[in-house]
Amino acid sequence: MNECLLCEQAIAATPSWQSLLGLDKQTNICQDCSKKFQRADNKIESDSIDQVTTLYTYNEAMREYLHQYKFLQDVQLAGIFARELRTHIPTDALVVPIPIHPEKKIQRTFAHVDELLKSAHIPYTHLLEKVDTGAMGEKSKAERLAMKPLFIVKNGVTIQPRTYILIDDIYTTGTTLRHAATVLKQAGATRVEAITLIHA
Ligand SMILES: [Zn+2]
């Protein structure tokens, strides 16, 4: 019997083909808690990025979840959305997490995107490096748009003429993803999509 990671009530084991195959290990929150999260399933398109899929709305449950995650520093909590992520990421995709600047790791409100992917057993490669040092939150939208590229392709990395999927935690203005997509396309990617857990 598992306990819900959010409310600690016992989760009834429901045998399924997934659990028999060991794919269902990340079903670690109860029905009551999972119902509180609101699906977004928004698809956003723009010039620089072919498609952004956002999975959940930033609602009260999500706010609490992020708080709990930050407070407990519990990497296990990354696993809550593992199954959802796996559903949306093709198995043959080239998955690229949005990197965070090393200096910002400490003040980050959400654990690194890598933890989400790790808990979902989704292979990924870091192809981008962040070059900006200023905190995004302190800049206006106009300032952010006018900024020099936020990312560069890592040294020694070859971008192939195929589809890449960027992963980030929260979609707010989309600036970060557009910057990352532009850099990948300029380096030779034919298509760049993105998936974010939350739509703020
Ligand atoms: Zn629960």
C-alpha cells in the first residue's frame, strides 16, 4: 500500500497492465489530490517555436504543490507528473531541458526540470547553455525581448536537421522558450516544440 505524497492517505492498489510492467511506479498521489490539478492542454504557436504544449493550469493545488516541493526539497515529488510527461513526449524525441544558470539554482522555486524528466525515465541531453546573468523577474517584458540571446548551443554539440523538444517547468511569457528555439533553429534544427508542466 502506497501513501499519497501530498496528503498521506493510503492509495488503494489498482492492478493494471502498467503496474505489471512496472511502468506505474509513479502513481503516487491519490484520486482526491489528482482531481485538484486542472489540466491545461493548451497548444501555443509562434514564429520561433512550432508548438508549445502546457499540461496544467497554475491553480491553488499547483501553488500548494510547488510550495510543498520547495519546502520539503523532496525530489520524489517530481514523480507526480511523470506519467503525464511520458504521455506527451514521443519516445524517439530529442529532449532538451531548459538550463538554469548555476547561480540561480538556490533561489529557484521549483526543482530542476531534470528531476521531472529523470522521474519519468525520459532520456534527455543538455544542448544549451544559459548566457544571461540578470534575473528575468526583475526585467520588464520589453527589456527581456530586447536582450541578446539567452542561450548558446554548448561547445562541441552538433544540432541535427530534425525535431527537438524543449522542456521547461512554467510557461509565462514564452520568452525563454522562444529564445531557446531560435538558437536551435539557427544551428540547424528543422522543428522545435516545447512542453511545460504549468501554464502560469
Ligand atoms: Zn492525496
